[in-house]
Amino acid sequence: MQTKCWPILCTFRFDARGGYANTNRNKLFQGEFQNVSEPLHSVHLPIFVFSVPYDLPLIMSLSSVLQHPGLALYSIPVMYGLAFVPALFRNAIVGRSVGYDNVAPRGNVARVRDAEVAALVKRIDGAHQNGIEIFPLWAAAVVRRWFFSVLTWHGVNCIYLSFSSRALLPRWIPLL
């Protein structure tokens, strides 16, 4: 038995009052287009398209996925991993220049003789220590905002901005 299915566009947009509003737009796909004015911050970009029975939500908007407060929790392990990326670069540069000594790993930076490479290794080591120092504050802030349900779209955007500035704009990577 085959059920009759229509592609129903049901998006969740984030409104300015701090909540999610369910916007049912199935009339758009059934030929009855209604001109609905919406705020500029509620952009509907469909990312999931399915054909299911009438009463199920089908398409979620990209803005609702990115603005979901639970997604901010995934930034905690990613930021933890990003704190160790500079250490990998540091170990590779030290291993290439003077050889990595795993007996006394803290003395590897002092063994580098070239002044330019030593300055670069110190900057990279500082970036690694900065990432380790800031991680507990980051995790506590994200969990606190999520746990007490005060993670609004401004808070999520600040999390994305901070995460992307740490991941995409590192000043310690040597331009080779």
C-alpha cells in the first residue's frame, strides 16, 4: 500500500524574542503561494528534502540548524582538539630542525639554534598554552549558557565567531 505524499516545507526559524517559531509553508508547494513578510534574520535555506506523509516536518532551514543551542555543545571537543594543533606543528618543526627528544620534551624549544626558528617555535608554544588555558573557561561558558537555557542566537553567533577566529585565523602558522 502506497501512501500519498506531498513535499511539505516546514521550517523552524529563530525569531528575535529568543525562541523558535514553527513556520508551516505547505501551501507554497501546493500552488497556493501567500506573500508573508518576515524579519531579515529569518532566512529559510532548505537543506533536507524528503517526501513523506502530510503531517511530518520535511525541510529544516540552514539558519535553524546553525542557531540550535545544542550545536554549541559540539564546539567543546573541537576547541579541545584545536588547542593541540599548535603542539603538533611545534613538534614537527623541532623534529625537523634539531630532532625531538622525548626524554626531556620541555627542553626541545631551548635546543633550537636558529633564532628565526626558535622565535617561531616559541610563538607556536605560546599558542598551544593559550589554547589549553582558555579551554576550561570556554567549556564552562558554553555549558552554563546551555544548561540555564540562555543560549540565544547572539550567544551562538559569538561562539561561532570565537571558534572560527581560533580555527581559521591563527597567527602562529608559518607562511611557507
